[in-house]
Amino acid sequence: MTKGAIMAQLKGKGAMTGVNLIAKVYDSAKTKDGTTHFIDVQVDGRDHRGPGQTNLHLKSERTTTEDGTVRYENQAPYSASQLQEIKNAAGPKQWPLLSRKDGQRIGTMYSFKGDVMPAARGSGLVVNTKSVGSSEFKVDATTLDHQHDCMRAARRTPTGTTLVTPPGSQHGAALEPMADVGEPTVG
């Protein structure tokens, strides 16, 4: 399903329900007073809506740095109470995020399920934290590698149809064709 297809589905219904999601919450990604946290929420690549997506992030804004490097900002603001709802929904389905430099803990990854809708302000999609629950999937040290592998596989297929079935997925192999897009497809 392409970004356009997802947005069309959301406009007709207002939300995409029961999506398995992953939230990457960095300890330093919050306002000084702690009332707002900036969270990278992604569709879990093992969810049936994940395979075939070249970008699983709910928000992905293209930015160019002063030196001309193109980057994508994937974090969206959530209140402290919304973050608590995500944590409660994830329960034990969480994993520490570690620094590549020194291996120190810098945040936590949570696995949960929720309804996704277009952001009221800004771009991309957001989670309705009033409807979150337990995910079908656990997270571990290999989860983020799997997320990257899913996106990479979607970009490598010449027709946009992926034949990759992610580990732990119960869904079939061939998916609907995806539009050839150079930009992120979700968010």
C-alpha cells in the first residue's frame, strides 16, 4: 500500500485500526519541562500492512542540512500522558535502545497496537493513544534490523511487489503492486 493509498483509506474512514506499531523513545528527545516527548513511531514490519512499504515511519519529513545532506525527521510530538499510554499498552514488550558509541542506554523501544490517523497539525500520521493495546509482536535486539530489512526489500523489488514474508508474519507472500516513488511512502 503506498502513501497515497494509505492516506485515501484514512480520509474515507478517519483511521486505520489495529496497527502493530513500534515506538522509539529516546531519553533526550523531550522538552525541558518533560511535557512533550518526540517519538519515532513506525508500522511494525511484521504487521500485514508493513511488507511492501519503503518507509515504515508514521512521520518522515525531508530536510536538508547546511552542508547539503538530506535527512528525514521521523519524530512527532506526543504529550507525557500519551507516552504513558504507549508504555502501558506495551507492558513487557519493550527493549532498551543503546548508543552505538559506548553501548549505554539512550532510550526504549516499545511494541504496541493502535489506531493511526492523519496528524491534525503538521504532516504524517499519528497514533490515537486512547485506543492503544498490546501488540501481536515482541521487540528485541533484532527488531530494528528487521525494520530496515523490510524497507530495503521494498525498495529493491523492480515491480514494487515484494515477495518477502517477514519473520513472525502469518500473512502471504505476494502483495499488491506499489507505486515507484523516490520519497518515503508512509508519513
